[in-house]
Amino acid sequence: MVFASLAFVYTRRLMRREAIPMSDDVGGYQAVLRKLRKDEPMTQAELNLATRIIDYRRHPMAYTVPAAFFTMASAT
């Protein structure tokens, strides 16, 4: 129950943040992360999006989402 509550709070925070224009494109996240991994030149907008994605995924509360799924599956 604790992990599910924290996952709910985390996803609500993500939904409330304003979107970067490039993040609305289909496949925008994957394209930017691919460029980052291959060390290709990036525009400032792509760099901002990559920084934001990494910050979202690095946040400790991001781990509550899979933890909620795993603990709910083991409880049933």
C-alpha cells in the first residue's frame, strides 16, 4: 500500500509538469535517448529533453512504480 501511494504521488507530479515541445512527438523520447547514447550532435531542445528524461528516471521515487507492481503481485 505504501509503494502504491508513493507511485501515485510520483505519477501525479509527472503529469503536472509542463511538457517540452519536442516531448509531444511520437517517438521523441527514444530518438533523443538514441542520439545521447551514440554521442551524436544534439540541439539545445534535444539536450533539454534528454536532461529532463534522465532526471525523471533517476529520481528515487521512480522506483516506487515497479515496487508497487511487484508487491501487489506477490500479495495476491
